[in-house]
Amino acid sequence: MPTLYVSPSPHISGEDSTRRVMAAVCIALLPAAVMSCVIFGINALIILVTCVISCVLFEGLFRVITKKTQTIGDLSAVVTGLILAMNLPSSVPIYIPILGSFFAIVIVKQLFGGIGQNFANPAITARVFLMISFSAQMTKWTIPVTNFTQLDAVTAPTPLAADFLISGTDKVLPFTLKDMLTGFTGGCLGETCAIALLLGGLILIFTKTITPTIPLVYIGTVGIFTLIYTQSLAATLYYLLGGGLLLGAIFMATDYATSPLTEKGKIIFAFGCGALTFLIRHFAGFPEGVSFSILIMNLLTPMIDRFTASRPIGIITEKKEAVK
Amino acid sequence: MKNLGGVKLRHHKNTKDFATQVFKTPEYIFIPMAQTMGAPCEPIVKKGDTVKIGQKIADTKAFMSAPIHSPVSGEVAEISDYLNTDGRHCPAVKIIPDGLDEKSPDIKPPVITDRESLIYAVRESGLAGLGGAAFPTHIKFSYDPVKTPVDTLVINGAECEPFITSDYRCFLENSSDIIEGILLVQKILGIPFCKICIEDNKPEAIALMKKKIADSNCIDVVTMPSLYPQGAEKVVIYKGTGRIVCEGQLPVNVGVVVLNVSTVAFIAQYARTGIPLIKKRLTLDGTAIKRNAGNYLVPVGTPIKDLLDFGGAENVKTVLYGGPMMGVSVYDTAQPVLKSTNAILAFSEDITAPVATDCIRCGKCMRTCPLNLMPMQIEKAYKTKDIDGLKDLRLMLCMNCGCCSYACPAHRPLAEYNQLAKALLKR
């Protein structure tokens, strides 16, 4: 008689895996990563490689030291590394990406239990940590390089830091729409090229890695508030394409671990991100507020989840008897 | 009408063009007394007794059960204890066929004139839902037509599990029996409408049934998408009638009786011939089956190893009663074919799920759940023994279709946790 394996049903499982999901995110990030090298030259490539390698190394080391099952194979550390790199200016000294990777992987992700357990997006938290700790290095933006191997770049303002009137009537916007779409402006590595980011977003939606809810509601909320506030379509478009909004809305706010589960929850979450981004951009001390907004909404996610649980089909809501 | 959640599976309907063949009488028959979801039967024969085809060999006073009949003529060799796949123990009757194939004189067509005689006849036929759950069919007819009037008979012909084609063969080979059974149940119970629900991956069955009902204005064929689990009772009722069976309710509460297509065809055959449920059509397939994969009419109680030998099974690692999504593992190839067995699938590769990794909160389990449950939250509540949390998450609605486990990219055994959590709630 053969030895039979027995197991509870279902006896088959789908082909989806965590590794596949993370690989899809990596592929979706590729256009923006390639464009960052085109725009900011070899410095961008060095930062991208440093972030990815150090994130994977820190995760691997942590799992070895704490004697836990190795998880670098699931590629989530690669995703964190790529997103962190995209959030850094090309001129940062090499210790900044390494320090950021340590903070993202060890402090934010692994100390809270690893993949899926972190309460805030590792890359965003690391970026905020670096911004506050190394504000000078983190806000030294450079203009796009003229050839790939150029190491010393000229500093330049980012679209959002550029001095222009909100109403947009008196002064000319400092960058043209074409520059904003192709990304030949100042800024962090991955945030400047709108076309590459939108392409990445389409890849994520097409591969069903994310639902379009969060990016649409997030970008839509910022757009509507900005339009009402600036009364100018050109300025609104400028605000949507400039800064880290697209990168944040497509790749960072959609992080599974730190965004709500249900579509209803996602709408509330994305609206909160959008409203906070608008408020910080126009009324707070920072020119950009995407990271802070997502971070704050990350912290509210468990609360949103609690109040937006899905409604099962066929439930009978008990009618509370009136108190006599 | 919207689609409820579900997963797209590879159909593997390899045996769909294989007409049903009669399987040979095995060397011995081994019949466990627990053949239905209800109470197990007590043997009414003893060692050494001679039995004939169709002779009643076991019954119980419990209403929620159905008697058992001998599929062969022969001698009762042994009555032993049997460990059922659900963990219960029950007696089992072993019969050695004498090769005479003598029919019991008890076999005669039943007289069915009203509700009571239908319920009595169906119980006497030993019928238990042939779709796989083995719910005694006469219980479905025993509703109070005043308190819970039923206006629609739903015929479940979804066959949404991969590999299985026995219901499909029933459509093609017994289409007249199906219609006859439907008309009989409709007439006796006074059910005005009938919906025959078939997944769209069976166009021949749909076309044939549409032809058969062309001159009827109370029977409809409903084409359902090929999205597992269309054949789950709640899903098929929703697709057939648009009605939702709420928690704690039975189909009759929304005016529906659901019968599997093979069940309704059997009712017609029994009404005509009086031969009780002693043979079952099943699909023999799977990667370990090297020859003779197909559909067979097999005597209930045939040891599975006879089927595997016939199929030239090699390097068998897993054998299943039923399909890969909701089927039950066979722990020993000496286990027999049951009344509810619609397939015996044997696999030569290790089909157990890969090692589970941490939940990444992607929400796929929730989006694929036909009933919008949140399996990952149920898992958390189960692990913290949060009884109130489990109730709030409406755990008891879960029908164990397995979509959550199937879809999970971290391969977490979510359906298993749901079952464990249900056991925790019942305790």
C-alpha cells in the first residue's frame, strides 16, 4: 500500500506568491529607475545600487542574527531599497542611503516583525528620518546632468520649492509641462519623471498588484483642492506632476502592510493623504508634504480598518430593541 | 446580476468526452454505515447472512439519515469498525459477492402520490445529495409549505471543481431522467418554477438542456460564469434566483429547494424502477492515473484500490474523494467509494501547499471570498482566541470553499483556520 499524504482542503493553491507580487512592483519601478539614471547620471545609479544592496544585506543579516527564517528571497527588501533610493536627491553622500536602508529595514520593518507587520512604510519613515536628521544634504537638489558620468552637479530648485506665485497669474511657472512629464527638473531620483511613474502605475494595476483606488483618490483629492485654491488649471497640473505626489500615490501609499484592506478604507485613507498633502504644501513650513501625509495616514490605518470592515453577504443585522 | 467573489481555476475536464461505463463488481464490497451527513445507520444483517441486490442492509430510526442497500448479491463476511474521513467511527459491512446477481424481491417502483409518499420513497431509496455533501435529500422536501412556501427548484449543474465530469456526463446521458425528475418534484411539491444552473464551460450540456425544455415555460436554463465556486449552494441560489440565503437560514427560507443534477435524475430513475442508490457515477482521473481515466458507474462500497489498479495508478502520493478544492483526502486506499463520491482523483506529485510565509495584507483572500468575509482577520481572531471577534467577522457564514487559501500569495492555510475557528466557536 502506498504511503498517502493527507491534508485539509483545498488541495491546490494558486500560482501567486509574495515573491511574484514584489517582482511586479520591482518591474513597475524600473521605468522610473532607468529615467532617474538618464536624468541624474551615474550618481543616481550609485544610490539605487547602494540602497538595494544595503537593504537586502541588512534584512539578511537581521534574519541570521535573530535566527529567523531567511526572507530576502521574497524581494520585499529590494522594493524597499528601490523606493528609498527614489526618495533621495542625487547629490547625497554615500552614507545617507546606507543609514536610510538600516533605518527602513531594521528599525521600521524587522523590529516590528518583518514583512506585513510594520506599522509605517519603511522607505517613507526612513526618508522622514533622513530629512529631519540631515536636512542640508537631503534638500540639496541638482539640475539634470548633461552627460551620464558627470559627478559634480549644479544645484537647482525643485518645482515645488521654486519661487512662484500660487495664483500663477503674475509669474511664469519655472518648468514647462514637457519638463515635468519627462522629468528634467530638480528633485529626488524617482519623483521627477511623471511618464515613467504613470507607466509604473499602469503596470501595477494591469498585473492586479494594486487596485487603482488609492492613486486615483489621492491624486484626485490633491487636484481638486489645488484647483479650488489656485483657481488655475496650469498651476494645478504643475502641483500634480511636481514633487513626490505621483511616486507617493502610486508606490508608497499603496503599500499593502500600511494601507487599509477594504476599498472603502482605501478611499478614506487616500482622501486623508490628499488633504494632508495639500495642507502641508500650501500652509506648512515644508514645500512638500507627501511623505508626512502618508506617514500620518499609515498610523491611522488600523483605526480605518476597524471601522471599514467588509460587509459579508447574507448577514442579518440585529435590530436593537427599543428601551422601554 | 453581479458575480460573487471566486477564483478562476484550470478546469482539467479531461474526461468530459468519456461516456460512462459500468465498473466491474469488485472482489468484495465494504460499506461504512455513515453515508450521509446525518446519523449513521445500524446494520440489520449479520455475519453469514445472504443478501441480494437492492436488499436493505442498514437503517436507523433517525429521520436525518437514509437506509443503505446492498449493491451486490452475496454473503456478509464481516461487520467491523471503520474510521470515517470525518474522524467518526462507525460499523462497516463487508460483503463477498456470489456472482449470481440476484435481485431482491423488495425492488419495486414506489407509489408517489403526495408530499408524504415522496418523502417516504426518497428516504427509502437511500438517496443522499449526490453533489458531494451527502445531505439526505428527503430532508430538503420536508419543509412546511405554509410557513416557508417554495416557488423555485434550483438544479445545481455547476460542477465547478476541476477534473470532475460526472455531472456533465449525467446531463448528456440522462437528460430525459433530469427533466422527468424535475417535473415529478415540481408536481408533487407544487413548485411552479425551476432553474437549471450550468457553468458556461459546458456548452453542450447547456444546448441539450435548452432543447429539452424548449416547450416548457416554467423551466429555465441559467448559464453561470466558470468561476469557482458557482456550485456552492448559496452561490447557485443567488445566480439562479437573485436571492440571498442569510446566516442561520436554509434555502427554503428564501423559497428555494436545491438539488444536484445527478440527484434529480436519480429520483426519476428510482420512481420508474425502484432500484435504490447502490451504484454511483464517478470520475476517475488525476496525474497518477495512467490509463482508463473516465467516468464509471461504480457499486457503492468498491475499494478505492480497485479503481486505482484499474487506472494503472503509479507513484500515488495523494488520493481525493471529490475535487481538489473541497475534496477530502483518502488516508488508505482500502477505503471504499461512498454514495456521495463524485470523483476519485489520484495524484503522483506532492500537491500540498508550499510553506506558508507571513501575511502581506494584500487583501486577496477578502476579494476572492464569495461572501465578502475577511479570512486574514479571522485567522488573527482565531489565534488570539477572540470569540466575540470571530462572531463579528461572521465566521459561521464561511462555506469552506477554499478560495482564500487558493488565492493567498503567502500560501497561508486560511480555509483550515476558518474550520478550526468554527470548531472553537462551537465549543
